[in-house]
Amino acid sequence: MRRLIMSAHTQTAAARNWSPPYFLAALGAGGLSVTFFMYLMFWVPHPGQPVPVFEDLMSFFATSGAAGKFTVVFAMAGIAAMTALHISLMVFNLRQLAAFKKSTAYTALMGTNAETQLLAAPLAAAMTINAGFIAGLVFVPGLWGIVEYLFPLALIAFVLVGIWSFRLLGAFLARVFSEGGFNHKANNSFAQILASFTLSMVAVGMAAPAAMSETPWIVATSLTLSSFMMMTTVIVAAVALVLAVRSILEHGIAEEAAPTLMVIVPLLTVIGIALLRIDHGLHTTFDVHAAKGATFLMLTRILAVQILFLMLGMAVLKRISYSAKFMTSEGKRSAASYALVCPGVALSVMLHFWVNKGLVANGLIEKFSTAYWIANTPALIAQFAMIALVVKLHRLHFAKGSMTGAAMPAE
């Protein structure tokens, strides 16, 4: 892991041929930290608060057997490693973005469909806030005692990221609405859905205080802000999806951007978690009770759509031989390859929620039974597959000598 972190600061393919989608590398690392947090969220008791904190982990570690101790240590190590990698990649990408804005490539980018690639920056920044909060819960003793003071700060942070996102998206929409020039032929991927993914990541962050705070005005503010961002997400995603499908059917998929076909998977996971947080806030503060069966049905429907888009994406990637063209040392380098990490991470997280908030909560399977671990197996497989994918992508893009393959342009 240290080699992965240090290699991000060398002159590699990513540094020499940087483009905004490289923020997805940081996003993927941050998402993997969440997959490790799922162990603690659902396998470690945390009475008194909706999420596990440092004290819960230490209590569980002291009283559990070898398996429980291993779970805590492994999860904490995974969170620490992936959070460190995420922060390192954020620093790298922010430096590259600053230099990129002074280049002619930036000027050219701003006049094309690819202008929305810049929204990858606030997307990764929103993940930084989420990953930082998780790290605080896991590693900082006594954090829950002051958490009510932190929620307003978190909301302010997400509002700022939201403003950043709206400024970028607004500039793009203002240009194409007033001047035209949107290239439908070049819109033959789901790359434009990146904007809605960014907004959804802000929405889920804004919804967190609703699920955890006991202060009514904080919960109400959280519900209001997150609902606004959620509705914006749905509208932007719907428009982008319709336009993209039309272009793909007419011109075929853009090979470099083919991984974006599965961006619907992380988008739906984030929306699903936001809805769960909103429901919890309504339950604890406004006495609105959602049926457990309804939650199970919602998660099942989300999972069904995710599986459909995964099947579609994998079929197309195989058809165009994407792995041979972009995932080998002799192939081309494309920052969009990091879009492959997000669907697997999102599927793993959604499966954890589906098993625990759907199957277990409705009494369909018993927690920690044989059936429970069988049901959790796909989530674990997806998680470790994405860890292996991140290692492979970093060797191609960040390791020394990774510039041997041809580089793809920003758009």
C-alpha cells in the first residue's frame, strides 16, 4: 500500500497525461474505506448510537473471540489504508488540476461535452468528507460526545461542495443553453451522468445528520438540504440518461468511456443510502415510521436495476475487448478505467444493506447464521475484486514506467 501511495507523486502516465477523471481514482479508494466500515457497521454491536464508534470497537475487541478481534483489526487497517490512499490521490489530483487549468488543454476542454468531467473534483471532495467522518468515528476516542457540534460543520462543508458542483454544472448548462454546441455524436456514453453522481454524493452527505442527530433543527435542515439535492440528482440523471441512450443507439459506445455504462450502480447505491438516512431521521424526530417490508422492497428494486446495468456494462466491455485495449501494459491509458472501481464498490455496499436491512431486519435469515454468511459472500467477493482492480490500475497508471502505453486524450 505504501508503494501505491508514494508512486502517485512520480512522473507516471497519470501525471504526464492527467485529465479530470483521475479524481475517480481517489473516489474509488474512499469508497473502499466504506466497504471496510460495513464490517463494523453490521457486525459490531453499537448500542446507543446508529453507527459504531471507537469505544464500541474497543469493547467488542476486548470481549470477543479470535474471529471478532480479527474483524476489528482487519476493518480498521483497511479503513486506515484506503483513507490514506484516498487523501494522497486527492492531493495529487488537486495539484494536477491547478496545473491543468493553466494549460491549453483546459481551454479546449471548456468548449466541449467533456467540460462536465470537472465535476469529478467535487465528487471526490464529497467522498473526502464522508471518509474523514468514518475515520473519525473509528479512530478518535470520545468523538460521539461532541458529534452534535460537528453536524452543522459537516452540513456547511457539503453545502460548499454543492455550490462548487452547481457552479461547474451551471457554467456548462449556461453555455450550451445559450450558445448550443452540445455534441450529440460525442455523447455516446454515460459520462454526462457524472454530474448527477456528484450531486447524489453531496445529497447522501447532507442526509447523514438526519440519521444520527438528536437535535430537531439539525435533522430538519439535513432533510431539507438532502431532499433538494436528491430531486436535482434525479432530474439531471434522467435527462442525461435519455440523451446518452439515444446517442449510443445511433453511434455505438465510445470505447474509452464504456465503463461509464455502469455509473448507474454507484448512483443508485448513494441514493439508496440517502433514502435510508432520510427515513431514519423521519422516524426518530418526526415520528414517521417506515415499514421494514417497504425498506426491503426498495433495496431489492435498487439491487435489481444495478444488476441489470452491470450485466449490460460487462457485456459491452467484453464485446469491444476493453480489457485488452485499456487494461494491459501494452494497451492505452485511460483515466476512465477508474470508473470500473465504483460499480463494484457500490454493489458491495448495497449488498451489505440488502442483507442486513432487508433480509435480517424482516426475519428472513438469522444474523451470523450459515445463511447469513452465504448471503454476505457476494459483497465480500465484490470488495476484494475491487481491491485487486485498484492495485492493477495503479500499476498501469501510477507505477514507474507506466507511460509505455499510448495515452488517451481528456475527452
